[in-house]
Amino acid sequence: MSTAPHDGAREGAREGARDGAHDAPDDTAKLMEAGGHLLLRLTALLRTARTYDVSNQAFQRQMQEFVAALRAIHEDEDEAALAVVADYFYLNGVRIKAHATLLGAYHSLMAEFERRQVGGLRFLPGVDEAEIERFFQIFQAAEDPAIAEHLGDTLVEAAITNIVVVPVAELEVDDVTRDLADQPKQQTERSRAKKVFWRAVLGTKKIVLRARATGRPDLRQAKRLVQPIVDSIMKHEYSIVGLTALKEHDEYTYAHCVNVAILSIGMGQQLGLSRQALADLGVAGLLHDLGKMSVPGDVLRKPGALSGEEWAMMRRHPIEGALMVSRMPGLSVVMLDSMRACFEHHMNYNRTGYPEVDLEWGQATMSRIVAMADCFDAITAHRAYAKRAQTPFEALQILLGPNRVNFDPAVLWALVKSVGLYPAGTVLQTASGHVVLVTSPNPKDGLRPHCRVLVRPDGSAPAEDAPELWDPMPDGDRAVRVLLPEEYRGKTSDLLAA
């Protein structure tokens, strides 16, 4: 094989990595927007290619939108060079910000690149639809490691000359990562946490879709997803707990399961559970809502009150979840814990809730933890019938108020210890006059969380690409007021995702 395409790939990646290549702010903003659109279109095309042949109308429709996105970039640029470096995507050297609405596509595509050991793709202006069709057929097949290893050779043999794959090993990243090298500790930890979190979300999606197709979940895959979460929390790295505050993204259905697993593991650690028990607890949290697959989507998404028949369907999902887990082969402690968590996560500590059981029945300890995590995360999710979602701080107030009788007091204490008195996503005004966004809890002091400064006392705001982080809130400062979303109208979800 000729090495010319790879030499050009290295040079293109190196040139594209230079921030100076697009000094004008308008050019940068335009590339950033175009990059986000390209990511969405590329992800949609890959998803369609998994289900349909390239000749199918569904694929052709997605391809037309992808081609339109490419052509818009080629109007002003010599190429569209998409590279992934240090958990960020770059288009022609400009970092594509992972806004909340882009998160699912961002991390899904990152996983696609990682599986194939691809560091970047260069789309040259001469690319046509026939080349794109051939490319996606080969790219999909490269999920097989044996094919991925020779992906570049295969593209050349298929006469694909205007789409160049840049292997991870050949990507020159020094210039791109210069701005990441001096990241503070909180950002470095947060970068690791984001990778673990999104791998878990995408992996959970696969578990749910497989369970829908086969009638039983993949327990081994669930264990693999949970273990890195346990490792993070055992190291007292709580950035991953902060990521549970993200709600405004397309994958929230699956992220809810991951959030419950993370919060459950955090509470379990506060309660002194062993590493193995934490891993089993995480799996139970991940699988707790499997039974909702038995509930029609229009019932789950219904904005108004449920009818009697619809409510009966909803109340049955814990039973369906337990039945689904029971179909897994073998019999183990984690399987039994997961069955009970499915069955009991809507039962309450004070014997209210559902399903109703005629026998004398008490919630298992792990089920009490999963129920607490499920309720906290659900309260903060957006509801179609509500003007806005409850904030994490409001959720904590609800759970510490009259609703506290529904939960084991020890588990409620563990939740407060895990998320802090000011959970991630809370906007605070401090005694020093700062307005800050809580990004993650501080297990050493619930009153002084890790924060990102939104507004300084003089009214100025830190530049978005040069965040001012408190790791954690300084000793000499304290929160004096929690601001509601109506009082601070900035887009905090994008800052939580950053």
C-alpha cells in the first residue's frame, strides 16, 4: 500500500491541530457549530447503517443530510478533518464543545472510533456519494478487530481516496493537547469520569436493547460497566457523582439507569459496604428499571394523569423486571440482589408503595438504597406537564421533608453524604459575592462543594474556554443563598457537560 494517504493524514491532523489556523472568533464559532452538526449527522448515519443496507431509502436519506453537512464545511475549508483527542472532538483544529444536546452523539461516535483504533477522519472536497457508501460499508465491518487493523489498506484497495482514516498511533496531538496539559486536578479527574460515565450509558443502551430482543439482560456486560464506577468512588473521585446532574440529553432514558447505579454505589460506600457488595449494588441499580420495557412508550411519555388501566401497567413493571432477571442463566448473589431491586424499588420503608404483597415483607437493604437513588434522580428529570424540572437542591429538600418517612433514615443520610448539601447542578451565591455552579460533591465537607465560577463579585464572568474552578470552595467562603433557575438564566447544563 502507498503511504501517501497516511503521510497526508499526519500532516492534515498536525495542521488542523493548530489553534492559530482559525484565529478569527467568527470562524471558530462557525467551525464549532458545523462540527456539532457533522457529529450528529455522522452518528445518525452510522446508526442507520447498522440496520439498513446502503441502498435502503433510510440510509440514503441520512447520507444526503451527511453530505449536505460536509459540503457546508467544504465551502470555506480545504477539508473536513475530524479528530478525537483526549476525550474531545476537533474539527480542523477547533474543539467541538459537548453541549448537552450533543452528548449522546459525541460519546457514541467516540466509542465507534475507539473500537476501530481510529484517531481521525479526513473528508476531502472531492468525496462523492458512491465513495461514502463504500466507506460506510467497510467502516461498519471494521468492528471486527481483524478488519480494523487493516482499515487504511482496505480503503485504498476499494479506491476510496477522498476519505482518509488517521490511526490513533499516527495522530499528531501535541498542539491539540497543549491546552489540556495544564488542566487542574478537578478537570483531569472529570475527564476520566466522563469516559466512565458515557461508556456506561452506551453500554446500558446495548443491555436494554438486547434484553428487549432476547427477553433477558446481559449480566456480564452489566458487571463490566459497573466496575470502573466502583473504582472511581473507592478512590474518592466524586466527579462521576456530579455527572448524574446531566438531564438534557437524548440518552437520558439509559443515563437514568447509570445515575441510579452511581448514586447507589456512592451511598453504599458511605454505609461501609465492601467492594464486592458495591459492585453487586451497582449492577442492581443498573438493571432496576428493566420492567419498564413492558410498558408502552406512549404510557411512559404521557404528559397528563394516567388512566386506571395505564396505572396498572406502570405498577406492574417491577414484577416484569424481576421476571426478566430471573431468566438469566445460573443463580448468584448479584442475580438475586438485582431481582429484588427490580421488584422492590417502588416499595417504601414504611410499607407503602407497590407492588403490594400479602405476606409480611420488608425491603432488602440494597433495594432500599436503589429506591432512594431512583427517587432522587427521577425528581430532577424534566416532566412534560411541568414548566421546569426540579433542581437537585429542591429534590433533596423534598426527600428531607415530609417524604422522608418513605425511606430508611440511614439510607437518606447516605444520600446527603454522597451528593452533599448542595448537589451538583445547584447555583449558589457565596459570602464573597461570587455566583458559582456546583459541579461535584466534596465528601470531606458537604458545605463546600467543588464549583465553577459563573460570575465574579465585580460582575465579570470567566471566559468559557478558561474556566475558574474551586477545588473545592475556599475555606474562607460559604454559600449564603441558593439561586433558582428563574434567578440565574444561564445555560448551566452545558457547563456541567463540559
